[in-house]
Amino acid sequence: MLPATFDGVRYNRDLEGAFACIMQAVQNAQGHGCGPGFLGVCIGGDRAEGYAFAKQQLLRPLDDVNPVPALAEMEARVVAAANRLGIGPMGFGGRFTLGGCKIGSLNRLPASFFVSIAYMCWAYRRRGMVLDGEGKLRAWLYQEEGEFAAEPPAPAEMRFDPERVRRLQTPLDEAAVRALAVGDIVLLSGTIFTGRDAVHRYLHQGGELELLRGGIIYHCGPVVIGTPGQYRVMAAGPTSSIREEPYAAEIIAKYRLKAIIGKGGMGERTRQALQEHGAVYLHAIGGAAQIYARCVEEVVSLHLEELGSPEAVWELRVKDFPTVVTIDAHGRSLHHEVLESSADRLREVLRT
């Protein structure tokens, strides 16, 4: 809410203040939201109405032009400025941080000036349908006529620079893990265990899950169909790891984990725990859930089913599961480096 102070500079209730709010939000988001991303923004309104209207902006066509000239100019300005920050896809660094920004405005009370921001990742996943009274499909929504008339081609086989690829088989030993460095591509084969918010809270509150010892936790809530012995993983993309920051260091120490897989990176406590216990953070690609599902050869077992399917612990056997080391066992964090460099560039952007 404006007025606000960023990096010691006070911004007022005007479009320059709104621009500063948006840019600070891009800086804070880094790669947590599956960048490159798209922003929906509402200037004005109250908090609840503003968030809803910001989300609504994400339904506008990417190539439309805002009918309000001042907002059209700001949309283009935000995209250009964000792509100067060097945050890049997945927060790995680079020149493509935002693919678009859509801004709307609502009336407000004079005493408040909210700037509400909704973030959408590069993978567009909105589908809708119209059903008749018997539950039969009448029409699909949110697509152009004939857009899905033909079956899309299967994804091409993944290719990697052999000089940068490390093929690892679980269980991982500490020497192999400590040999990894930030930027290494790891094709992982063997057993991994999914674990989201409920599992971390369960372990933090004294629950036990000995099968994790020396293993790998994947921040993922997979989409699984079938019955025991006949499970099929349909989607297995990563979820934002920063949500588990309050718990991760404790769990790494207790179970001597060798790796955490997720997206968006983690914080200082986790970085220190990884360094102390000889483990790494392996970054998966957000939005590529079906690609990762193809790497799952078998659902080995299911634990804590009472937490619900997405929150349960699925033991998965994977092959050539692609990840990138972004926090290594020597204390280096790509996420911290990009955060610092983009903060310097943000100061330059806001000065111009």
C-alpha cells in the first residue's frame, strides 16, 4: 500500500509509486513463481477487490493494448525494466524475467492506495467447460476455435551438454554429492520421496518417517490415478520450496538427506544445513509436470495417505530425472547471487 518506502526511498500515491511497488514485487518473487512470468496488477480498490481484479487482468490476451494510455505505457515500462534485472527464467539469471504485464485500475477511498499484484507462471494451465444438465460436455472455454483440433506433438527428447551432465544413482553417497557444483545438470535415477507442506509439518511436530534417511525429498504433489499396485503418475512438477524453509534444516539434519528437489530455491538456514551435512538443492523446472511424469518408472509405495493424495509421501522410482544444482554442498547458492545482483540493478532502474 502506498505511500511506501523501498531501500530508503519514499514513494507516494501516484503512478511512480505504483511502478516502484510492481518492481519491488518482481524482485521479491525472483524465481519462486516459475518464471518467466506474467503479472496482473490492480491499482486502487480495496485489498480483496484489488486481488480479484489483478487476477482478472491475467485473462486479457497477451497482445492486447490497454485502453488507458498511461497504463499501457506503464505495462510496457514494467516488462522492459523487469527484464533488465537479470533474474531470468526460473531465477537462474538472464534477460527474460517477465513475458507480460497487464494493469487495471479501480476506484479507491482517499485514505488508501493499494497496489495488488498476481503472478502467473509461463505454463498456461487454465481450462474450462460448459456442461449440460446431464453432465455432458457442450463446449470448451478459454481457447481459439480449432486450437486443439489436432493432437499436439510429443515433447522432443531432452538433450544436454555432456560436459555439464552428471548421472547419479540413488542412494547417493556424500562424496558424489560434494563433487557437485552450482550449474551442474544432474540426471537422477533411483528412488525419491515426495513431500509438501503437510509432511514437513508432520515431521516438525515429532512424526517419524525413517524411510527418508539418507534419501531425497521432492517438493511435489503429484497427480496420481489408479489403485495400489497399478498407480500411474500423470503429473509430477515441483512446487515452490521456500514454503518449507521453516522446516528443511531440521529435517536435513535429522534424516541426513542427500538432496532436496524443488523450485525457486531456499533460504539461508537451508543453505547452511546443506553445507553442514553434505547435501544439495536440485532445481526442477516449474510448469513441466508432464515431462517429469514421464521420468517416473514406478510408484513403489505410498505413506501418510491420510494427508490426502497431493500431500502424502509417494515413493517414486525415476530414471534420468533432470535437475540443476542451484545450492551446492560447499555453501554456494545461485539464488542468493541472483538476488543480490538483481537488487543492485533494481536500484538503477528506480533511479532512472
